[in-house]
Amino acid sequence: MNTVSDRLNEIYELLVKAYGPQHWWPAESPLEVMVGAVLTQNTNWQGVEQAIANLKRDNLLNQHKLKALSTEELSRLIKPAGYFNLKARRLKNLIEMVTEAYGGDLAAMEQMETAQLRQELLLVNGVGPETADSILLYAFHRPIFVVDTYTYRVTSRHGLIEEEANYQALQDLFMEHLPLDVDMFNEYHALLVRAGKLHCKRKARCEGCPLEPLLP
């Protein structure tokens, strides 16, 4: 019988073969990743791209400029990302942490031990585990697995996790049975999102899915 590690690796290999590299996260700096991680909550990436483009256009993709910007003006600029008033407050909270705790020095954040940095991020109002782990993986290149709805759907439908599993149990599934590899975790998360959007929707569309042969 295949071990959990074997099954996770098989899923990964089938998705890579089907979809190829996903080139996540499309960003020019750690700060851009951090901003994107907040803006992408409950929305599609296209809107996030437009919101970030607005910030870049006005030369505002800088932690000190974002701190000085009013919440109202930030809301206007990030409107394409949806829930813009809420996200503006959350983004201001994150920037406040960066500037207060680290003087706005992202290189100083880079030096922090992963568990401590994760805890600091989770203390920011509006930053949950998925957002914090996205920042850790994609901005600071830490080997931490990002879990989302698609991760849950694929693993539960393939019998790898109980239906009532929480975020931590899902994350442990990957981190305890796969090598702690930043590049693999990056690619795996992106591939699961791709499979989720195409096939593992709220109502599964298994026909033609690369993982269809593995269904229990």
C-alpha cells in the first residue's frame, strides 16, 4: 500500500505533468508579495493585479509611503481587489507592524526565525494563517505549506484527510510527509489552486482531472 508520502508525491507529479510550472508568486519585491497576500483574500488575482498596478502607478509601493497614505486614499487605489475598505484597514495594520517592529526594514524581517515571524504576522488584525503563510513562503522563502480551500477539497476527496480537518492538520499533512522544500511547496500550492479552479470546485468535476485515476 502506498504511504501518505507516496500519494502526496504522486499527486504532485501528476499535476506538474498536466499543468507545468505555475511561476508563483508574480511580484517584484517582498513588499509586493505582502500587499498581494492581503489583497487576494476572497477575490480573484486579476483584481489584485489592477490594485497593485494602481499603487505602482502612483509610486506608492513602499512601506513608508503606504504608512503615510490615508486609509480612504488607499481604499480608492485598491478598489479593484474588492472589499476595499476592509482590505485597506488590514493592509494598514500590516504596514504598521512592519514599520513599528522593524522600522520598515524588510531585510530585518528576513533575519527573523520562521516561527517567531509567523506569530508576529498572526497578531496583525486581518492576517490569518493563509495570509501569514503566503507571506512566509512567497516573500521570505520559508519552507511552510500554504493551505486554502482547494487544498482541503483535493485532500479530503482523495481520502488523505478527515472532512473536519482544520488548517493546522492540513498543513501538517504536507509538512510531515514531504521534504521541507521552498520550491516544491511553492509549486505544489499553485498547482492545487489550478486543479481546484478547473476541477475541484464546490461541486467536483472529476472528468478530465489529472488526479481522476487516484480517486478512491
